[in-house]
Amino acid sequence: MKFVRLLIIVLFCAVVFLGCSKITRENFGKIKMGMGYEDVVGIIGEPDTCDGALGAKKCVWGNETKNITITFMGEKVILPAMKGL
């Protein structure tokens, strides 16, 4: 009985956390050119990866099949892109 209760709790938590992704077409639409990095993080959360060179920074939220990729220059959005949304 304890095992079943624990299993139900774990499954419920998984559904809640996985179903609440901020990586959506709607949230992508809120991201505008010139928007600051912190404003973007406020909309879609911390990025999964970021790489930077020569003052530019490319950050990715999500995975290879479903993601939002944004290039920043001087902490401002210059190129937002989405895949699989």
C-alpha cells in the first residue's frame, strides 16, 4: 500500500513539473528584439545552455527537438528562434 501511494505521488509530481514547461509558442511570442537577458529569463526561465564569443551570447532553452534559441549582443536580444513548438 505504501508503494502504491508513493508511486502515485511521484507520478503526480512528474506530470505537474513536466506539464508546466515555459518553452511554448505563446512565451516565444513575448520575446522581442532588444529585450534584456533578465527579461527573457523572467518569461522562460534560466537557459539550459549558453555559449559566448566576441560580446555575443547564444542561449538555448529546451532540447534538440523542441527549443527556443536566442542570440544576445550586449545582453539584448538580437536573434530569437524556435524549433518544434
